[in-house]
Amino acid sequence: DRNLKIAPSILAGDFADFGREVRAMESQGADWIHVDVMDGHFVPNLTFGPPMVKALRPHVTTLMDVHLMIAPVDPYIEAFAEAAADRLTAHVEAGPHIHRTLQAIAAAGCKAGVAINPGTPMDAVAPVLDLVDLVCVMTVNPGFGGQSFIESRVPEIARLREMIGDRPVHIEIDGGVDSKTAGRCVAAGADVLVAGSAAFRGGSADAPEAYGKNIRAI
Ligand code: DX5
Ligand code: ZN
């Protein structure tokens, strides 16, 4: 399916060599680059912030899809926008004012996405579907790569596709996506698949062919 986008998550890459990882992935057919920002508070893990996004910017020629697993979000929007992220995706659970947050992201010049955790009813994103170009459906509890796919989210993907109707909104699936789980997500209505461990398994920036094989297998 040529409308299906694969967004490798550099969380599974070599942290000391992100620039080369991004170039290797893009040379092997990655559609977007997914960048996981974690704050050690909204999720129990820490990654990096705006300076890393800024440093990555010149290496990404596709689309830099920044997943903000942080709370609060609003104080950092300007810095991520200045770092030239293409899309900022904020969690519906990150605070009481997701509507304001998504407006602020758009006002800062980025595409706006909303992410939703496995424990949150899908209806929580209904009021903001006109403010986003993407809903990121978490199929693991966010914080770490390499966790197993939460199967019970699949029918919810189909329900979300119905809620979206004819709006131009992507459904992105994040967590535990591999060659076994991808098909069910796409059948339910997903059109963007984030892949961390499944995309990077067995590969390196020195030998990027494995990345290509992994991407095609998903
Ligand atoms: C999880 C992150 C994911 C992660 C996915 O908190 O949001 O993007 O990198 O990794 P895998 O594909 O290994 O589950
Ligand atoms: Zn993510």
C-alpha cells in the first residue's frame, strides 16, 4: 500500500550517532522520522529535548514527527518549533488544556498531533479532531521501546477511523509494531506505523541494508 507510511523511531537507534541513523533509515525507505521526547515525569524514562531536535533537523529530509511524552507541554512548544520540528504530537493525558495546547502548536507553525494512551477511552480525542492532522494511538504504555503490542487497542483503531470520518487526519500506531501486528492495524484504518525495535533490529548505520529489509517486512 503506497499510502502507508513507515516512521522508524530513532529511540531504537544509536544515541551517539543519530545523524547517520536518520540518513541510513531515509536511504532505506523511511517515510518519516519519529522522535520520542520523554521527560521522566509524564513517562518513567528520559530521552532528550529541543537541542537534539535542532541538531537532527539538517539530517531529516522527510518529515520530523516529534512525539512529546512530556507534561506540561505548553512551556516547550516555542523551543521545539524553533528547532524546526515538522509535527508536534502532544498527549491528550498531558494536562487539562489539550485544546489550547494544540492551538498553540499550530500558532507556532507546526503540524499538530494528539496521542492517546492505552488506558484512555478513544472518545477523549473527539473534541480536538478538527485541530490535528494526526492521532497517535499508543499500543504500548509509553516510555520504552521493545514492549509488546496491546491487542485490545485494535478495535479502537477502527472506531477512531469512524470518528474521524472524512477529515484529513492520519492514524499513527505507536508501540510493538512489527510484521505480525502491522497488518491488523492497517486493516483497522491506520495509515502510519511507528517502528522502533522492529525497524532497527540487526541493523546499523554502517550496514543500512538490514534497515531496508526490516522496513519492507513491516
Ligand atoms: C514508546 C515510544 C515508541 C517506541 C516504539 O514510548 O513512543 O515510539 O519507540 O518502540 P517499539 O516499536 O520498539 O515498540
Ligand atoms: Zn513514539
